[in-house]
Amino acid sequence: MWRYAELLPLTEDFRAPNAVGGTPLVAASKLAARLGVRKLYVKNDAVCFPSLSFKDRVVGTALVAARRFGFATVGCSSTGNLANAVAAQAAQQGLDACVFIPADLETAKVLNTAVYGARIVRINGNYDHVNRLCAQVADRFQWGLVNVNLRPYYSEGSKTHGYEIAEQLGWRLPDNVVVPMAGGSLITKIAKAFKELVTLGWVEEKPVKFFGAQATGCSPISDGVKRGLARFEPQKPNTIARSLAIGNPADGPFAMKQIRESGGWAEDISDPEIVDAIKLLAETEGVFTETAGGVTAGVTQKLIRQGRIGADETTVVCITGNGLKTTDAIAAEFPVTEAIAPRLEAFEAHLDSQLTVAAAAK
Amino acid sequence: MPVTIEIPTAFRRFTDGTPKYDCSAATIAEALNDLTARFPALSRHVRDEEGQIRQFLNVYLNEEDIRFLGGEACSLKEGDRVLLVPSIAGG
């Protein structure tokens, strides 16, 4: 993503500390066929370097700022992915990391932070409690909390997701983007990125509809959009999509404005629908995403069914995190199968029984 | 009821650097009105033109966001802590 350095809040003597971003835009023809549309793309930040989520982008720009301001300790309030990204990049750059997370986070996300040597503070409460504490921690300690006192630098990193989409479409803007919403920042930053590329004359101006995706169990922004509220109503999150479980999204008002002004919409889906959508994306495109990506894929399907996304329009689905981080959420779908002896007859018998089961199911 | 309002750093330039303000109030609304009467410069950062608590200001009564407690009409008891925490958005 550093190829866009001139468009990011960096100094002129900036040297890229590490590789970040530059993820594939997958032409998702099988998924498109399944959903009944023609031009569907998946922006695949499930394979973002180094920590397998789009949060690597925001931490990239935030840590450059942290070093410039002389912070020795960096941190964040996180639903998991951000903690992974802070821990990984802080380790690489020789900064101390201290991250704050809700106590009930997925095991894999905690492990993916701990392995880099970061200090982890688990909070009894949800993300909104963690965030409140971090606002106070930033007040008290001389630490660079990437999404608190380094936030202006952090949030600009999200723009690179949008720049890459436009470049990978051949310097064109799509008709629609479907974006997962937690705090609500990413959707506004993709819009900002597109606007900047238009201003620079790198892409032709055209209307782009912004669609926001949430889990029904934590849907303050989509609820606000659907009910036409002036202000969203905060919620107590209850969903398997923990990386989107922010009940009081700070950028919610901006996300709602962006969606409305672009002529887009917001939708939400249930936990079982999230699991189905994770499987759908994996089975059609070979992309294994976490629960948040299931939300985005499932909401895309819903928007197509509602006729809000047209069959001939170019649509980009923003997949922001990796499925290996939330295997707990889908483990029940795939019970462990019986092991067989390492003999050909055993395999033949196994195959026969499978065929019998398949025939019975028909 | 005697309660304590905790003031975030961003607001302390309007409170002469005061980090905490003790007052006596029966509801959150009364406590906020008492605070902004004492520090008038803070007033427009707490409420918008229509008199509503600003969208980017979160008000907590002890551990809970007051929007889950029925809003600023919710009542206070002795020793309650009222926390003002600005949302950190945008950038």
C-alpha cells in the first residue's frame, strides 16, 4: 500500500518500514453466478500482510506517526484484528505493545496477538467498555493508542483499500461497494479515497453507491439507516461477528451520511446466515473469511435479492479478515469424521458407505 | 444527591483544568446543567443548539451509558460517578 505514500499523512523522508496491503481483487464469477449478477469482485484483505486483516493498513500509517511523535509504547482498543495488527507491526518495528480487548474474544485472535510478545489486557465488558477505558488511558499515559490519540493517522490508512480497488479495476470506480461496519470508519474512508482519485484525475467521476453490512445482533448503523433515524441508537452486541460488535460506533453518524448521500443502503443478517455466507464464499471463490466477511458476503446476497444491487452493475465486496481467526464460529458445521485403516479395502468400504449416505439423502 | 462528574482532558480547558466536579443533583440532566452553569464555556460542548446532549459525547453513569438507562432523566444516588467521554471518530 506504500505505493500511495503521497496520499497518506507521512513525511517526505518517509521510508516504508514493512510491506502492507497490496491484496488481490478477485473476479468472483462463480459467486456472481450463484447470486444472479454478472460483475462481482471480492477485495480480499483476508490475506493482508502481515496479520491477515485490513487493520494492517491502518496500523501501517499509525505506527509511522507513533515513531515520529516518539512514542515507545503503542496500543489500541480492539475487537481482535486491530490487536493482531498492532502486535505484529510493533514487534517488527521494535515498539512495545499493550492492547486492550473484551474478555470474551475468540481464542485464535488472542493467540494471534500474544505470539508477537504484546501485553494483552482483557477487560470484563464489551468493546464499548474497552473503548471507554482506552479514552481514559490515552488521557493518563504517554502511549500512542492507534485508534484513540493517533486516530487521524490511523484512519487515513483505510483509504488504501479504496485506492487499490480503483487501480485493480483498471483505474475505474465500481457502481457499488459493500463494506462491513463496526465503528463505521472504513466505508467513509473508501469514499474519501475514491473522491481523491477523482480530484487527481486518475479515475473518471461517477456515482458509487455505498452499502453497509452489519450482523443483526449488533446493527446500530444499519438499523439507523433502515428506520431513517437522525441518530442511531446504541445497542448491546450479541453476535458471533465479534469483530463487528461495536454497539456505540463512533463513526456511525458519518457512515449513515455516506450511505444516504450515495443512494446506497445498509442491511444486516443473522448468525446462521453469517455461517452460510462464510461457506458460500469459500465454496465458490476459495476465499475463507472470518465472521465479518460472512456478514459482508451475506448482506451482498440480501441486497441483490432486494434488487438494490443490479445484475449488470459492477459491485465490489470488501472482505476484511481471515477465516482462520474465527474457526470456533463454524466448527459445529464440520463434525470430525471417523478415521479408517490405511488399507485399500477400508477406503473402498468407506467410499461405499459415503455413497449410500449420499443416495439416502437424495 | 452529592455526585462526582469526571471531566475528560479535552474539556478541561473549559473548566480551568478541573478534572472532577462535585455537585448535588437528582438526575443526570441536573448534574450536567449544574456543571455547565459553573463552567459556561463548556456548555456548547455538552449540548447542541437544540439542547440535546451532543452526538459525539458519551455520558456514563458509573459503568453504564445513560442511553441504556432512559437518557438524561435517569436519577442519581449518593456517591454516583458521572463520566463524560468524547467519542473518538473520524480523522
